[in-house]
Amino acid sequence: MSPRKRASRPYPVDWERVAELRVFRTTPHEWEKLIRWRSDMRRKGWRLLQVSSDAGDLVAVFGRTKEELLERTGSGP
């Protein structure tokens, strides 16, 4: 595997203060095959926030606000 320079954070830093984030990196071809997985992420409350490319890979950022997380766990106010 050859080392490639990758963005350390493919989203704005401010997003970390208000949301739990998941970064998914794959090839564009594989991304097209993951439609069921992406639907499951949405069903579980994750939103697709951003899609970009980096060195030929597709980089997808999913997120849920911290408020949404509290509501789902029943720990909300």
C-alpha cells in the first residue's frame, strides 16, 4: 500500500461540537454497491452530510446531532 496524503478531517471542525460524525472512505464503484447500507444508516438516524473525493477515493461524512443522540438513548431533558 503506498502512502497517500489524506485530509486529516474531511469536514469543518465546528461540526464536531454539535454532532457525532462517521467518515466512510471507499472507491466510487464500491459506493454505488452500498445503497442498502446507506439506507440503513439513514434509518438509524444518520444523515449524509457531505461527499467529496480525495486521491481517487470517495469520502462520505455521516452525522447525527448530539441532541438526536440523547433523544434516541432516552437520556434527553
